[in-house]
Amino acid sequence: MLIKVNGEVRDIPEGTTVADLVTTISDGNYRVLVDGRSLEPRECAKHLLDDGSIVEILHCRHD
């Protein structure tokens, strides 16, 4: 199924959670928006992505 991640179209398997996706992209220091909704970190492992989902992964810096 196709989703958009930070403006880039990606093909992912059905059943992919936000946590599955983020572990392939981020070092763990992030916030996630899915279809305009901010997810708490505890929600990421349970939130299944849908065909056409729009995901924004915001990398956080701690200086």
C-alpha cells in the first residue's frame, strides 16, 4: 500500500504500524503526525497505517 512520508511516497506492507515505520527512518528522537494528528509515543506501536496515510516525522534535537 502507498503512503506519504515527509512528502515522499513509500510502498509499505499492510499491517505496518507507525512504530514499524519510524524504526526504519529515525534514531528514536521524534514526534509523529499521521493525517494531521499528533501521536503520543505509546500510540505508535498500536496505530496501523492505512493506504493513503500522510505521515510527518519530526526529528527532535536536544542540545
